[in-house]
Amino acid sequence: MNFEDLNLSKELLRAIEDEGFKSPSEIQEKAIPTLLNGKVDFVGQAQTGTGKTAAFVLPLLSQINFKSNEVQALILAPTRELANQVHEEIRKFGKYLDVRTLTVYGGTSYDKQINGLRKNRPQIVVGTTGRIMDLMKRGVLRLQNTKQLILDEADEMLNMGFLEDVQEILKALPEDRNIWMFSATMPKPIINLVNKEFKDPEILKIEKKTLSNADIEQKYFLIRPKHQMEALCRLLDFETDMYGIVFCKTKREVSEIGSELLTRGYKVDVLHGDLNQSQRDAAMKKFKSGYLSLLICTDVAARGIDVNNLTHVINFGFPQDMESYVHRIGRTGRAGTKGKAYTLIDPFQKGKLRYLERFVKTTLTPAKLPTVPQLKVALVNKELARMANLVESVSEKGDEFKVDETYDVFRESLKDLSKDQILKVLFSQKFRKDLRRYQDLGELDAKDTGDKRGGGKGFSGRGGRDRKRGGRDARGGGRNNRSRSGANRDKKQDDGGSKGSSRGSRRGANSNRKPRPRV
Ligand code: ADP
Ligand code: MG
């Protein structure tokens, strides 16, 4: 099928062509005609990286009345970064249309957003729930004619952290509104909720053998927690041209790993909900532009974020729930490209692995870290690759190759040594520290003690069958034990409402409550 067969306007087709899209993806092919047909509540489920954004943005842009000054559509996303990204997509596809859009989310000034609403009169608003509610309460965001609501990462938006907000926002919309929902995961309880509360929604599931995208090669490494930091470094040292994300469970872990990697000379940045918005924007920008090849983050970047051609996702330990695993690894292997997902697993939690494998309907391949000799060769080779240009210009330019005058002092003092001796001195100076570290720590792979040991099933519950089995992994684990809703809380902060507002405290009181199925 071609995009031309989809009944889209020529303005949209032109923009699609500019994007370089040749043909619609499966979800686009199936969702677009249904959504173009008009008034439906819709759930679209398709694997990560399969073009769900365009599947809703294109039909949305087809139904906007560009002459109107009213907010006709509202798109909700769980994080600021995703809200920005969706907004960008609307701009790209809407570039030949007279569409006005605005993003609103917490952590930035109200003034600009209020001005944007008042002066630009957006027809589409994209944002996170908290700020949207604040703007509604201030009377600047009026939704009485907003007939289209879209929930990107819908299962997350209908999950306990956001559900109440979504319900509140829905109340402001007219009766005859439609809701479109998209996600790669749709746990049963969420589907039940949707079925119960929406008017006969059309549910479109692009069925695949696996829940995770098959373009992602999934491996796991059994590493004891005390060695996981070094194991991570070894993977980074060994792989060439890695452009990836390392996911951690807590903000604290992100900061610790981030600073350790910086100290060890890796070029990385961190992203989590305790950073201010300009830090978050800067990290995202540097990473998306490719200036940084590694981003260390919490699940705040797990959902929806689209960075072109990421080669790797590394999970520093299991995520807290199984859906998160699917979304985390789904940052790679997007739009038909191949990617690698590595998970560092505490051998005591091996039991969780089988549970996860059943959930994603695929097996993770057991892998071993590169050996110490392999690492040493890789280290030297990487350095040689880095020096290649320099070596080449010395050999080409010979005597003309410019070095500082003090080179003479250096040469004079080493003049009695043979070339081999000098090389040994330089080699040892360059590599000793790293080679020693590999050598001293030795091999780090933990023994596989089989599936039966510890860990149990214990993913903390979200939508899946494991909902009630908080299990010891959810509770245990020292400082991480707050983290049952830790990552969620991280995302929740994206709403960034005014601190201490009544909304804040209401939310706090409810944060441990189970989802209330009432939309
Ligand atoms: P999802 O929301 O399903 O995870 P996205 O909408 O973020 O996926 O799209 C993933 C990537 O695929 C984006 O970089 C997007 O530009 C690209 N993409 C989407 N649709 C197509 C298409 N029909 N052809 C080529 N690339 C596409
Ligand atoms: Mg998406």
C-alpha cells in the first residue's frame, strides 16, 4: 500500500514525502482509514518503533478546522520529552497546513504557555496532565469544544499515576468527544477499563509473535550487583560505535552511574526527573543530535522517545515492571533498523527472567562479558583507531610534522633507549591503569545457579497478571525499596504543578492506591 491510497490531503502527502517515508507501516495502514472515517473511540496497539505517532497525527490533521480558533484536539503524553516530540511530529506533518499547535508541561514558566494559548489560539494542544489541569483551572485552556482526545502511551496514561488526571480532564470535554489511544503494551486490566468505560471502542491490535520488537536482539548477562558498574564499563569499552541508553531504576542510581562514568572518561549525560527543565532539554538535545553517544536515565525516557538509530539499550538491572522492559528496549530497533538490548541481571533474580520471557514471548540469549584478554585487545585497538590520523600524518609528513620545542628535551633524555624500550614506556604509561583494572578484577560473569534461586516472579505489578505479586523485589533492595512507584513518580513530576497545591497533596495521598476504573 502507498500513502496515496490512504485518502490523505496533498499537503499531508507532500509532508510525508519530505519525511522520506515510502510506504505506511502496518499500524498506519490499518488505523488511518478507520480514524479518517470519523467518530470512533479507538485503541491502537503495535510494537515499539512502528510509527504509531503518524498513525494518529495524520488523521488528526485531516480533521482539524484550520479556520477555527478553538482547541479542537488535546494530546496527552506521560513525559515532557514525549510531549515535545509529538509536537514536533505535528509540525513536520502539518508544515503545509495552517495548523497552530502548542505544547504545555510543567517545569517551565506559565507566562509563555498562557501567552501561547491566548495569542496563538492553538487548534491542537499537546502536554502533560498536571499543567493542562492548571491551565484549565486558570481558565486559559478551554476545552468545551475539544472533541478529540489522544492518549499516547495510553496504558501508562490510564495507569494509577495518571488515571485521575485523565478523568478530570475528560470532564471538561464535551459529551460527544472521541478518544484515540495508542501504545505498544495494553495490559488486560487497562483493556478491561477501556472496554467498560468507552463507547464500544474499536480495538486494533497488530498481532505479532512477540510483544517486543523482533528487530531487537535481546541478551542478558548474569552479574552480581557489586560488579555491575564495571560490567557496564566493559561493555562500553568493548563495543564499537555504541549509541545507546542505559536505563536505571532510580534517580540516585542514574546520578551515581553518570558521575562514575564521567570520572572514568566516558562522554555521557544523565536524564531524570530531579533535573530542571533546561538540564533535561540540554541532555536530550545533546543526545538526539549525536553529540553524546550515551545517555543514562530513569524510565522517564523509556516511553515513546524516538532517537534515530540507537544501537544499544542497556538495562542496569531489571526494570520494575515488565511493560517497562518492552518500552525501554523499544528505544532501539525502530523503523525497521536493528538494535541490541542487554540486561544486567543479578543471578539471585534469575527467576524473574523466565517470567519476563513469558511476558514478552521471546527468550533472552544468555551472554558473557568480553574476556579480559579480549578487552585488552579492544582497548589497544580503540586507542590506535583514535591515533590513526596522527600516525598517518607523522608518516606522511615525516620531519615536517610539528611538535612542541620541548620534544627535544624528551628525545634527549630517552636517546639511549631502543625503539622497543621507548614504545614499552609509552605503552605502559598509556594503558597501564586500564589494563591493570581489567587484570585485577578478572572475569566478572557470575555463576548461573539455575532458575530456582531467589527472585521469584516478583515484578512489581502494573497491568499484567503479576499485579498482586509485589514480591520481595518490589519491597526489598534497601534504598530502592521506595521505587515501586519511583519511576512513575519521576514521570508524574513532569506535570510540574505548583508545589504544595491541593492537587499535589491529593495526588500524594492517593499515590499508593490501586487504579480506580472510572473514566
Ligand atoms: P512508535 O510510536 O510506534 O514507537 P514512532 O511513531 O515514534 O513509533 O516512529 C518511529 C520512527 O519511525 C520515527 O523515527 C518515524 O519517523 C519513523 N516512521 C514512522 N512511520 C514511518 C514510515 N511509514 N516509513 C518510514 N519511517 C517511519
Ligand atoms: Mg510512540
